[in-house]
Amino acid sequence: MYTQSYLRYLLSDDISLQQYYVGRRRVKLDDVERTLMLFERENDRHIPDHYYRLGKEKTFEGVRHKSELFTIGLKRLSNEYLEVRNGVVYVKAEQMNSWQLMLPYMPPMLLICVMLWQENCLEDGHELDYIKDHLLPNVEFTTYPSPYIPQLNQLLGQGGFTDLHMHLNGALETDLTWQDFLKNPLEIKIELDKAFDIEKVKEQYAQSSMLADPDRLYKLLKVASVLRYLLYCYIYKIELPYEFSSFEDLLNKLADGQILDGHYAKHPFEQRLGSEIEAHYMECLLYIRIFQQMSVEPDNDTISSLFHYYLLILGLTNKMLVQQPTSYGFEEFQKVTLNGLREYSESKNYFKRFAQLSGNQLRYVKFLEGRFSPKDEQSKNEVLIGGIIDGWEELNKLQSKRGLPESTLRLVSHFIKKKEGYLDNQIRYKYLRENLNHRADLLLQLLRDNTSLSKIVLGIDAAASEFDTPPEVFAPTYRKLRAGGYRHFTYHAGEDFFHVLSGLRAIYEAITYLDLRRCDRIGHATATGIPVALWKQNIGSKMLIRKGEYLDNLIFAYHLSTQYDNQKMKFFLPMLSLKIDELGYEIYQNYYPVSMHIRAWQMRYKSPSVVVFKNDDDQVKELFRQYHNKVVAERYDEIMEIDTYDILGEEQLIELQLMLLEEMHRREIVIEALPTSNVVIGSHHDFSTYHLYNWYCWKKEGRPLPPIVVGTDDIGIFATNIYNEYCNIFCQFVYGKGMNTDEVTSFVKELDTNARLYAFA
């Protein structure tokens, strides 16, 4: 069981939020104690309640009033994870991995303010000095603190890190977008309504007991703006704008919408400081003043209840913005990317996200490869790329003004994997293939134009759910773009999968079908490192899989084993052959030798329109044509149940991982490792099993491994930046695995050197 404070769930407590908004009742301290214990219990139902009751007693020790949830409880929680050095809030290095996985539950600015409140009193009339002296060093551009690690600081002093995998959308932090949400709730609702037609987004709403549709979130944002104003009034003894006979009367009026139409969108601190001050600074000042007030009035239940209610709405919003540790798999991640909540904030300009990822001193990034999705019209591409460049130039100007070296930006255009909406009779993914071909033509035209826009777009990628589109669909597009002059390619593969074999096969297919060459890259490639036993433990002893997917997995396993003449796999080849015969007959209604299955599978990089409509007697091409046939495709997609360790067990799957890594090593195909994204989306429950350590150990054993580089993926959705990702690696190896700091520093330097070497430049 976890032994940390249950207060990390304080903002995730939908039960208390429901009591405030739906039940219209004050939440008492014992209500919070009970619900947070139940949240903790959800982590592991196999542990008896008496352990959890002991944890509850420890969490709420000394807390007698609801205000002390914040002044004692949050103070204790912040001190567990954070420390202050020369006025800057840092994460304790030994707690970094745990801190990273707490951020999805609690946006960090609140705990930063707890630390600053403990260190420095905020006096009336000195707000601007407080911002300059205490807030600027800690939250000027980002609210994500980092650990103090001298070894990484030294690397940082050499000009910053290289981030080779960062998506430009899904970037802005919760604490920064929150101010937009309260200031422009109607604009936010418009974007939410647009996204609500998507089935996965509806699922995300349904997963919350508080959210049925965007209208509920819109109303709660308006409630939050009123609560913030009321808190300001109580703190500064300002006459309240409304009369209410009791706290319950206020809750009724808020729920009924009677007092939501006032002018509360602006931050109330504007009355004291003016509109020129950034809203997130004013939010920090409000938090600190509330802590000060609650510390002198611990029995003032009104202030503590208003603040609790306000933070619960912030926490609900954060759950929609940041991938939750309990939301496993890529499809859960996709819900966050699709819900539209960041759309308004991220549509305005790119500077904020570029400054954010650069850190408060603007030193974190030396070189960035930003991923963007190309549009279906050239004029739209020009506007999009131009806006990105404008934001980066604004960052460079600020860096120069502060005497810092300018960072370098390059762009990677990524296509989107999409589900096959309509099955054509003769060609799989016919319409997506046509769309990809059109977008490729636009990119080639951009390259031929030879403008400043074309010079910054150096690479090609394909992203989104692997369950929607296999690599073969992108093969003609990639090959066309390479022939047209593009030289750098990467591809998301082996990130999420039904079976480890499926993930390994996707990586192999991406390399071979897309004609990836020396120094090209694969994004994630987690299937090559995931501890197989952990994956099997998560899945169980039985699993469901599509019949055709399993057949292709076995064909791949047979091919790779024979290609490398692996002696440990020889015993299993006859069993693989028999199963391939059996499944092949069920799908294709004919028996084909394994060698023919392999050759037809290897042909899938070809454009089907070139092969399908040619009549010849070649049986391999006939098998290829059948694969694309709609009737065969329906049999291919039938679901079957298998033993998770069917023919191949843990030892054999590890052998296949190592063989594929050797193949990548031989071809010098680089792996893009994305620590927090890999841990939160993948089969891991925390950083203790993160597979980068597997790769490291295999290399130490003398196994041939490809080069590995580090990236961040979606920095807002995973609450991270490139410096913190290196910190997560360092802390996992030093504090999680007990390794010597010199050895880990050497490995981190290797990763950093790889990133500089294999950047698309």
C-alpha cells in the first residue's frame, strides 16, 4: 500500500464537490477524512481497511478544523515533497518520481504557495515587491518545480537540453490555463461543445461523477469565479455583493445560477494591482493571503469551505487536462487530447508554451523538435507554421534580452492515425491513404517553395492511436516524401498494444515498411523494454485479441527468429508454424506455407492500388490481395481468446525484444524515450519498473542496443518538461535502483550526447 499523505487526493474529491454543488450542503472535516481514505483504498482493494484507517489517522494528525486541512495538512504534504533553497522552491530529489505522479492529482502552484507562505509573510501594500522577490523566481513562466541536482545543473550550464519529441498542442499547464477558464468561460464552453460529439470525450465525462456534459463544467467555472471573488471579499473585509442567510443559502443560489451573472471574470486582485499583472501571480497572492487568514482564524469555516469548494473545481478541471495515473493506456490519454479544454488557450499564441518548457530561467531547452499536424490546405499550413515561428522568435528575443543564448527550433510534421470508418471492398484504409497522399503533396510543395517556412520543417512523423492505423498505411506516403527530398523520419510505434508481440511487430513494420534508415527514429518503442512479467500480471492469464492480429504476430515471431537463427527459439518454430497454418486457413480459407505468409506480410508496404487490380498467378500477390479484401478483413477482425503465454512465454518474448533491439542497433534506428508519458500510459504503475532501466542493464550485459534519446511528449498532459524528464531518469536510477551517482551521471550525459547527435538538423 501507499504510505504518503491522503491529502494528495484533496482536489480530486468528486464526492465532496458533488455535496457542495448537487447536495448543496457544507462539507465537514469528517466527510473529507472519509472520502480521501476511500480514494486511497481504490488503489488496492486487497488491503484490509485497518491499514487505511491508520493512514487516515496519520494524514489528519493535528487537524481539528477544516482550515487546518490547508494550514497543517497541505503544509505537511508540501514539506514532504518540496524544499526551499535561496528563495527557490525545489522538489526533494529523493521524492521526484513520486512528485511527478502526484501532479495529476494536484496542480503544483498551490503547494508552491504553501512553501512560500511558510517562508515569507505577504504584507498588505507590498504585493508588487512580493511578486518580484518571491513569485518571479518560482512561477514566472512555469509552475513545475524541479529538484536540485548538481550533476544535472552542470549539464544545464552547457546550454540546456535537447528535446527531440514534444507535441506543440497539449502543452499549457493547468495553473496557467485556469486563469483563461475563469476569465472566458463562454469561449471555453464553445470549444467543449465542439469536442463533445466525439465518443471518447463523452466517455471521459461519464467517468466523472460530476460531469454529464460541457454545460456542467461551464457552470462550475462560473461558480469558481464567484467563489474566488467572495474569498477576496472575506480576506480584505470588503462588503459582500450578495446577501445570504447561511452558507447553505449561498450554495443554493450558486447551484441555481442566481449569482453567476455578475462581473467576476477578472481576477479580483486587479482591483489592487491593475490589469498589467499576470493573473497567475494574482492567484498566488490570493492563495497566500488565504493561508495567512486561515492560520489566524482556524475556526472560520466559511473561508475554508469557500476555498475547499474552489479548489475542488480546479481539481476537476485538472483531471480533464492531465493524464491520471489510474487512467492506463493510450485511449485514456486520447480523451485528454480530444476534449477541447485547452483549445482556447493554445489557439492564441505559442510564446507561453515555449517559455513554459524553457523553465523560469529560460535555460532548459537548447534545441527543440516541435511536432505539429499538417493542415489540408497550404494557406492553413503557412499560417500555422508562421504562428509557431513567431512564438519562438519572441522567446529568443527574451533570452537575448536576459543575456542568454538563443534556443533552436525545428519542426516535425506528424500525420494522424485514424480509425477506418468505412471498409472498402478491395483496399484497406483507402480513404485515409488518399488523404495522406494529398497532405504529403502539400508538404512537398512547401519543400519546393524553399521559403523560411520550409527550412524549419525538417522531419516527418505519424502519431495518435496505434489501434486505429497500422504502419503499412503510411508506407507509400513516407516513401514518396523521402523521394521528394525529406531526409528525416520518425514514427510512433510500440507505445500501446494488446500483446507485447503486437507492439514489437508494429516497430518492425514501421522500420521496414516505411523504409526507415540510419539515424531515423522510433517514438516510444516501449514494447522492446517493458518487463514482460509486469505486462502479463496486468493483463492476466487469458486475453482477447483479433484473429488476424494474432496471426500476423506469429508470422513476425517466426520470421524474426529464423532471420537471427535464434537457437532459443528453434524449439518453438514447429508450434508457431502449426498455429499459422490453422489461423491462416480460418481467415483466408486456404492453406499457404509459412514462407508465403511471410512474403505477403512483407509486401504490405506497397500501395495496394498497384497490386490489387493486377491479375496474375503469383500466389504471394494473391494472398496480399485477399488481405485487402473486405470479406477476408471481416474474418481477420474476429475476436478470439488466447492464453496470454500461449505458444511463447516470458523467456521467448524477452528473446524477441532483444532480437528486435539488435535489429534496431544494426540499422542504427534511434529510440525516443519519453519517461513520464511511458510510465503513465504504459503498463507501469510508477517509475520503479520504468523500462529505460531494462535497456540500460541489457547494454551493460553486452547486448547490442540502439541509441536512445529523451523527449517529453505532451508537456501539459504529462505535467513535465525536458529538464524534469532527465531528473526523473536520474532519480529513478539513484534513489529507486540504488545506483552510484557517477554511473548515472555518465548515462545521462550519454543520453544528452545522443540527443545532440541524432537531432533532425
